[in-house]
Amino acid sequence: MSKEFEMSMICELSFFLGLQIKQLKDGIFMSQSKYLKDMLKKFGLEYAKSIKTPMGTNGLLELDKGGQLVDQKLYHYMIGSLLYITASRPDVMFSVCLCARFQASPNEAHLMAVKRILKYLKHTPNIGLWYPKGAQFELIGYSDSDYEGCKIDRKSTSGSCQFLGRSLVSWSSKKQNSVSLSTTEAEYIAAASCCAQLLWMKQTLLDYGVNFNKIPLLCDNESAVKLATNPVQHSRTKHIDVRHHFLRDHVGKGDITICAIGTEDQLADIFTKPLDEEKFCKLRNELNSCKG
């Protein structure tokens, strides 16, 4: 870079905007442990009891208009801080995004849910993302949906993650824009969102001279897989918004290959629903989210 740009020679990157970077011989480790410790101190939870999961298995939140309201400014501040830490902590992505839905009128139950996330982060302060060196360079995506996951409006939650080899490079957890009429529809819409992200990454990688075809997209709903690969089943898809049908189009072109995967191997599960401790820890490790 110094040949192309005027720049000063400084030491190896180790800290940038709250991100701690460790460059090792066999890979790179990225974490936000210092930012996390400062955040816990800021909110008075540095001595709080730690918890092993960010959300209980029955932890789905409701609007609860009769609940005691809390300081909206404080709640916004806590959510903003947690959203920033998801840059290196995909394991709290779902729980943080779920709590973020109640920023308009937060009550005690919502604040307790946020504090539980912080207590979980206190339990795992040194976890970050590991990017191993020399792994096979291939693009792959995982897509999942939690049907009718929102208790308020019955909208489903789409979750997805994308890997380059064994390196997690992109992830998301987002409530769908409309109510799905079936599990198949919810999964199909989630797969379409994952497909859009994979296509964007494919186009970006072309600038670096890397070209991918038939990118695997792994979905644990066989009906959604069949809808994407069978152009005949129009009667079952008439109610799905037209913009989601581009998934079938790109499968036909060979840009994407959608494949069925067992639920127990679906890594995107961690972005769509609260899980028990055993499964949560298993998927967290599969995402290469580990201790530094």
C-alpha cells in the first residue's frame, strides 16, 4: 500500500474502533473484550452474577402494555452498545435484535432481558471470531426461519450466515416484513434473503478476481428447497410476494444451489430462536466464535 499511497509506517494493527485484533501465524482473532468490560462498568453490571445463555428458552418477549415503563433513554443506550458488540459476537445477535424491537415503549421485562444479555457477555468476555489461515476458500450460506416467532404480530424471523471457507464473514437476524401463511413460506423468504446476500458477496469477490458458481445455500426445510428447484408448483406460491421468486430464478441460472440440511446441523438456528445451553454452545463453536 505504501507504493500507491502516502502513509506512515506504524506497527501491526492491534486495536481499531473498539475491535481488538490478534494476528497470529495460523490465523486472525478478533474480539471486543475491552469494549465489553467498559460497557459492563458503564451500566453498573461489572459485579453482576453471570449467566450461561443470553436468553432463556421461553424468553420470547411481548409488548406487555401493563408493565412498568423504564427510562427510554437508558434502554436506547444499552441497545446501541449491544448492537455494536454484535460486530464480533454473532452469538448475541438474535437476543439483541429481539430486545431492539421494543425501543418505542420499553418496560421492566424488556430491561431485564437486556441485562441478561449483558450478564451472559460477562460470563464470556474473551469470546471473539477466529479466522483460520489456509482453510479451503469457498462461499457457502445457511438460511433458517422461526415460523410465527413474534408473539405480537405473528411475523417470522429470518436468520442467515455466510462463510468463506471456515471463516464467518456475514450474519443477520431480522423480522420478516409480512406474516407468512406457512412454515414453507417463512423458510422460502429467509432463503431468498440469504440468496441476495450471497449474490452481493459473489459480485464483490469478482473485483478481487475470485469467481464462484453454484454457491451452496443450506436450508433445513425440504418443502422450501423443492419450491426453489421445481418451477411447476405455481399454485403453492401464488401468495408469496414476487420479489422472493428471484431465488428460483438464480437456482435455474446455476448461480445458487439450494440444498437440504438436517435441523441439528443448521448453523443459522442461533439467529432465529432462543436455544438451550447445549445446542447454543454447540452452534456458537461451529460459527468459530471461541475464546482468544
